[in-house]
Amino acid sequence: MNWDDDFMCLTSSHFSEMRLLVEGAIRLFEDDAGCLLHLARDKEQHEAVSSLNDIGTALYEFRRHVKNLQEAHRQEERRQRVSQNPIEI
């Protein structure tokens, strides 16, 4: 096993952890902040509504970035496997 293999293994693990963390954060946000958002709207607390919306947007964008990183990582793993074991014709 060389450094590239170690790096790919390590990053795969970290990307998975990041994905779990952001999914958990989104779940908490949707469950807990949803009530707060409705209360803020009812009380016309526009700054609070805006802040909660910004937090939600940031979480969803972070999840999108992590998904993109995971997909790029999977593609690189496939590319490396193919380059290490080319099919002879």
C-alpha cells in the first residue's frame, strides 16, 4: 500500500463522516428549527426568519458540496483501479 492508497482510504472515510454529520445537522435543523421558523413568522420577526433561512441554505449547500466531493472521489477510485488493472484486448 502506498501513499496514494492511504490518502484515498483516509479521504473516503472523512467524506463519509462529513456526510453523516451534515445529514444529522440538516435533520436537527428541519425538526427543531422548523418550529422556531413558524414562531418567528407568526411574530413577524423578519431578521430571525432570514437568519434561519440562511442557516438552512448553508446546510443544504454544504451537503451538496460533500456529495460532489464523494462522487469525484468515487470516480477517481474507479480511474485508479482501471489504470492499475487495464483490460488487455
